[in-house]
Amino acid sequence: MADRISKWPTLDRKVFYDKNSNNDDIDAMPINVEELWTNYRLNELKPDFDNNETVYFNYFKGYVTYEIFDKYIGISKSSLIVDGKECNKSNIKDIRIDNGKITIKTDQEYIVLEVGGIGSFRVFHVLLLEFVKNNLPMRFYAALGGETETALKKALREQGLSF
């Protein structure tokens, strides 16, 4: 049962937001707990990212041991670090999200990561979009899947362009 008064998540993984503040059922909109967590984590991490500090994410690697690699992926406004390897605008040749994987092609190697392995992936995705938008050609930004088409259109509109 969701608590529509306090707006805190309960065991059904949903919390209700009443867009008209009158608590009528027809106006109550479910919000996924993951969205709340994403917004909370983004608010916590975004100031560091905006100051060009590296924000780190853990990665669940391996199907047998399920070891957790802390600080496996780092992202700042100017670089992406995966397992100690720095990827930036000078060495990234391609980057895309496809079939549940992130593929980064640098001038030396391919790095392939399972999307589900990245802790707080939705937060990482927002920061990755910002990194790509500010450092790489727009075609890379368009290849990141998910909600990026909407974000791409918005970014183009901000530049007075469209597609």
C-alpha cells in the first residue's frame, strides 16, 4: 500500500504523487521508487560532477562469484574511466548502448559492459549523456539509447537546430 500523504515509498515499490494536491484517486500518479532513488542520488552526486570531480560507480562483475568491484567506473565532465583506463574526447572512437550493453571503442580497444552491472545505472546514464554531450560529436550522443532521442532533440533545440 502506498502512502499518498507522506509520499514515502512502501512495500509495493510505488509512492503516489497527487499532481492536483487533492488526493483524488483519479489524479494520483504512481512514481517508481527507482525514480526517487535516481533523483536523490543525482542531487547528491551532480555538484561533484559539475565541479569536474570524478564520480565513481561500482560494477557487479562475474556470473559465478558476483563480486562487487567498487570504483570500477568513474565519470567526470571531461573523462570516463573504466577499470583504470581513461576514455576522453581524444581517444573515444565510438560509444553506444545497445542490447543491454555499453560498448566503448577507443583507439586501442573495445570496452563492453553489461548495463545491469552498473550500480545506480540511471544516475550513471544521466552523467554519461552530459559527458558525451559536452565532449563528443552529436552522433555519439544519439547512439546512447533509452530516452536519449528526447534529450538529443532538446539539446539540438538549445542550439537552434532540429532533426
